[in-house]
Amino acid sequence: MAAFAIGDTVQITGSVMTGNVGTVVHVDEGRGRYLVRVGAVTQNYFSGDDLKLFSS
């Protein structure tokens, strides 16, 4: 499950929030999900399939 780590900048590719860029702030290994914070107050859990490392 270690595809992403806390602090990684990722782009969301799934059906929810597609195209947004955020930071991984928590890894829930039991559920296989990553908590990604977008902006100051928006955050959501995503599977690894819904994320890719962001490169500018």
C-alpha cells in the first residue's frame, strides 16, 4: 500500500474532485485509503487508484 506517503503532493484522478492538487496528510492502511487535503479546509479520502504524484 505504500504508493504515497504523508507530505506527497498528488493530483486527484478519480470521479470526485478530479484535477485538484493536494497533499497527503494521513494514510489509512487498514482501509487502503489516503486522506488528501486540498486548500485550507477541504479534505477527502481516496484510494491509490484515484491519485497520481503531481509534477508541475
